[in-house]
Amino acid sequence: MCIAAWTGGYANTFRGDKIDEVVHFLDVDLTAYDLTKANYKKHWNDSTQHTKKILFDDSANNYRNVAFRLSAASG
């Protein structure tokens, strides 16, 4: 389980007019990364394709392959 919160606003200019009902991590300000619209789109598409390859069905094994955990000793 993971709990995360995005407390910023709609700061990702690459998302264009796509405004969801909620603000989330896709809305983070990316100006510090010197991305162009084309570069952003390439990273987005690559990430989507790689995710589909890893999570090709609803098998628990697929999710275990992309999950991680922190042990108490790592703190």
C-alpha cells in the first residue's frame, strides 16, 4: 500500500486543457526539467508502452515485479 498526496495546483503545462476533477502527480510543475512538448510526449509514450509490457494482465506476479519495499533496517 502507498499513500501519497499532491498538494500543488495544475502546474503541468504539457497536459494542456486536460483538467481532472482532482489534482494529482500528473499536475506537477515540470519547468525545471527543460522539456519540450515533443520530449514530454516521447517520455509519456515510452512509459506507457513499458508499463503495458510489464503489467500485461491482472496477474499478481506482474505487480510483484514492479513493487518494492523498504525494510526497517534501511531507515
